[in-house]
Amino acid sequence: MRMLMGAAAAALLLASGPGSVEAHHSMAMFDQNSEITVTGTVRQFQWSNPHAYIQLVATSDQGEPVEWSLELGSPVYLYARGWRPRTLRPGQEVRVRINPLRNGRPGGAVLDVTDMDGNAIGSNRR
């Protein structure tokens, strides 16, 4: 009986899907009423759980390099939308539309990513 109950609980967790896994994460740190576009060079694409990240180096208004930490969904969510661990590579130039961090630091939640020709890279909508 315990085995049956354990299997049922596991099946319930799996059936709940990736949306409920992402529900643990509050979006309160991001200003969802604001959208900005950051253009820069990928330093690193982190394909990690529970969220993937793009480390993007952009140029500030003063001409200084600024590294942005940009959060995407989980790898399983991204994979279903065409992303792969090597979708973005170091040195690649991209434009990223984000909801910025509320605290003003260089970071945000990714809404979409395009290459420098305007072609969409994956689909990021949460």
C-alpha cells in the first residue's frame, strides 16, 4: 500500500507540470510595469536549475562595461520552446528585452532575445 501511495504522489507531482515548479519564484524583485532593452555581448549562458541566466556585458552611458545578470525560465521550460544549452555563446551580440530589477541594479527578467538582425532567439515568455 505504501508503494502505491508513493507512486501516486510521484505521478501527481509529475502531472503538475513545469508551471507549478516555477510558481515558487516570486517576480516581486522585477518591475513588471517597466520594459527596457539591453544590447551587449554574451559573457556566459548559464543553463542551470531552477533558472537559466544570461550574463551580458553592455556599455553604460559613460562608456564603461556593465555586466547584467538576466534571468530566464527553467531549462525544461526553455527546452520546450527551442532553447538549448548552447543557444547563446560567449562573444555573441544580442538584444534582450527585460523587466528590470526594482532596485536599479543591472539585471532583470528576460522577456525576449533577438540577434543583431532582429531575429528572435527562442521564446522566453513566462
